[in-house]
Amino acid sequence: MLSTKIRIAGVLGIISITSCWLYLTNGVWGDYQDLVNRTDEVQLSVLTLLISFGGFTGVLFINISCIISVYAGKQTRIVIGDDRMVRLEKIAIYGVLLGIVLTVVFSLYSMKLLNEYGYEFNYNLTKITPTGIHLKYIKTP
């Protein structure tokens, strides 16, 4: 049986992983809203897009596994069985691969919109941070 400390750690892990993913996804959504609203300066972050799209099934898989473990007091693999666990892991991997494809498609779509709306790449404003390279585009008159 799991102790209370381990259950609390599991719940805090779920909250922290989900919060981090939601924070990055909210940043990507804000960047897209800037593009759609045609603000003067727009940012495109490919790595952050990858985490948002590709990380969804990973975060979902981790959360489901943690919830099952915390509730049952045993490892998820023991509770649901090896066959189902293998299927869930495959679904998570395919979800990440689908996220990579969505990242490429969304990046190309954003670049198409940047060209249509008259934005120009600005090297001086581009930032390199731990979450990736944030490409900055400014609206040309």
C-alpha cells in the first residue's frame, strides 16, 4: 500500500506537469492570437509548438498513470495489465509523432499568414532561451 506522502507527491507531480504544459501552450496560443490580430510584433517558437502539440498525449498518459497509481496504491502496470499498458504506451508515442506533424503544419501555416499579412523577419529581436529560439517578425508598413 502506498503511504500518504507518496500519494501527495503523485498529486503534486500531476499538478506540476500539467501546469508546465498549460503554461507553454498558453504562450503558443498568445503568439497565434498576436498573429491573427495583426499586432506590430509577432513571435513564432517552433520548439514551444512541439511541446504543446506533441506533449499533449504524453502529459495525458502520465496523468492517467499517476491517477490510477495514486487511487489503487499499486503500479499502473499491475492494475491495468501488461497488454493494456503496452497499448497505452504506443498511443502516447503515436500522439507525440502526430504532434510533430502538427507542429510542422502549424509552423508552415503561421509562416504563410506572416507573408500574407506583411510581416518581415527581424534578427535583432529574435531571442534564444531555454525553451527554444523565438523568431520575431515585425509588421512592415
